[in-house]
Amino acid sequence: MKRVTIIAREPNLTPQFIKTELVTYEREGKQAFWEKTKVHNTVHVLVKNVDTNELLLVKQTRIPVLVEQPETHGVTIEACAGIIDCFEDKASVPQLRAKLVAKAEVYEELGYEVSLYDLTSLPKYIGSTGGSGSTCYPFYCEVTNDQSVGQHLGDDEDIEIVTILEKDVRLFAETTNMDATTRYLLYWYLSK
């Protein structure tokens, strides 16, 4: 690899949720520029109810999907997920912080009370190598009916729970409009 040196980072835009920077760098004496987005790291949790032998996903409208793929009405089916924007006191231990957020998201979106020990960490990965360089923390979790406490959605959330029978997972993964992480988690599940 050729040596790359960052020279400067400047704000490019100042929107509310996603910031962009213009990164100036040098490669072998030649200066160049790259636009980079700054977004939160995320957690994604594939949950299986072992009593019903179903995977639990969420259905919601995503505004960027609506804009880019209006024929879908912006509706996606995804693994339970969220941005890592809390538990800042655990920032020095990123995997623990991600696990705490994952636990909270399972409670809020799917309505299951789980412990940190219920969450199996899968290998983290870079969510967008050319755009943000953010980190995604995927998890797998098994729950029982006894752990169900009902969804605890925020006022601005409109999320439906979708259940997928184990026998239907492969067909579902191949035919449903979903994000790359959910598809990755479903194929990971099928391979285990």
C-alpha cells in the first residue's frame, strides 16, 4: 500500500444527524481530497424466540429508502438495531457499550428483557468503507416467551415486529427488501 497522510479535515456541511468533512490527504507527494460522512456506530441484533422457533425482525419506514426507492414506500424489514449514542461512560470499552445499546434496543423495539449474557457478539465490521468508516456491532440473541414485556417505543418510532419461521429464513433472505447487515445476519444464522 502507498503511504497516505491526512493533511486537514474541514466541516463540509452541518446537518442535524450526519456531518460531512472534506478530508485533505497526501499520497506520494500528491495532494487529494475525499468527502467523508461522520455518523454514529451502530448495533444490530438478530433475535430468535426459541419457544416459537421464529426469528424476530422489525418493519419500519426509512426515509432515505423512500427517497431512493419510492416504489418500496420506504418500508424495510431489518434486524433490531440502533445507533450507539448513549452509555458514554463506557466509551473506553466499545464492545461493552455496544452490548448495552443492543440490550436496550431489544427491549425497546422487540419488547424482550435480556441480559448482557444473552447477547452473543459476532465479528464487528466497517459499515461504509468509502463513506463513513463507522463500526457495526452485530449480535445474536435467543429469547423465550417468558422474557416478553412488550415494546417500549419512543413517540417518534413506528415499528412492527415481523416473525419468520426457521423453515422460511432462506427464502425470506433472498426475496425481501432489507439492509446488508440483516441479510448478513440471516446468512450467518443459516450457516451455523
